[in-house]
Amino acid sequence: MTQPVDEAQTDKKPPAAVVNGGELAAELGIEVWQIMRAVEVGAVPQRCTGKGWRREVADELAGRVPEILAAVEAAEAFGANRIAGVLAEAAGVEGVTRTDVELIVEAGHLVEVDEYKGWPLYSVQDAKQWAAEHADELVSMVAERRTWVEASMEIGEAAEELGWSVSEVQRMMRERGMNPGRFAVSPARILLC
């Protein structure tokens, strides 16, 4: 007497002896970029062959997914614009900008951990932690900046108020040793005095 054969079992292929990055990511249930970043930070070994990772390595990594994701998160770094979003989300504050990030960096609360094409990158994990611990400070910082922006004017507005071109205002600012930026008071009081 023969046993009935389950067709689903006969169609099932054995696991590949070597898996590429996409296949490994799919097996681990994570994204390909996370595999690549995990390789960069040493949480996943370099490819065993030119085509990918051997089956035994892939099987061993399957039991380490939480550790791999933690290593990727710990190494995750963004530029000021994206860190502003991280801070806003972590503290529950709307309107955080790169200017706020720059002030936080100047105060020594965040430090550059890497760079990309000459732009500084900051630790996502550090930003989340700082925002969670200093949410009130971040709220105050954003409110102060918004108040300043509402009460001040940009160089184009200053030029319009004076009836000058922007380049004339910039020239006067250079001649007077002023840094470019917003005017807190009427530009006429500053530039014409």
C-alpha cells in the first residue's frame, strides 16, 4: 500500500545554498538596505561568495534579527533636515527645522557621527533620546525661533523697505561687517545710521 503524496511538499524547493542580499532580507523579514547597513557596521558578515551568503550563515542570521536591527538603529545617522523630523516626532513638537538642529549641535547636545558628501550626519538614536529627555526645551526653542521669524525680516523684505536691490543691501552689510541673516529691526535704522 502506498502513502498518498502531498503535492505541496513535492513542489517545495530546498533552500538555496547561497542567498543574495534581497533573498537574505526576505528570509529575515527586513529590508535590503538594513542588510547592507548591517554589513557596514559589522552586525552581518561580508558575503561569503561573490553571489552572497552561504545557507549556514543565512540560517544563523535568522536567529539574530533583533540584534541586527538594534545594530542598524544604533548606527543610523541623518542630516540636519531629517534629524529635525526625528526630534519633532520623538518630542511631539511640530515645526522643528534644521536651524533648531544647528542650535542643539552648537550647545553640544548632538554631535556629528559621520558625514555624507561633506554634510554632517547625526545619530538618530541620540536625537530620539535627547528629544525625549528635553521635550520642553525643544518646545521653547521652536517657539522662540518662530517668534523671532515673525518679528524679523529677510534680506529681500529689507531691500524692499529701503527701496534698494538685494545686492545693495548685501554690499552695505559687508561694508559694515554684518553677517547675512534676518533683520530684527528696521534695516534703515541699521544700515543708514
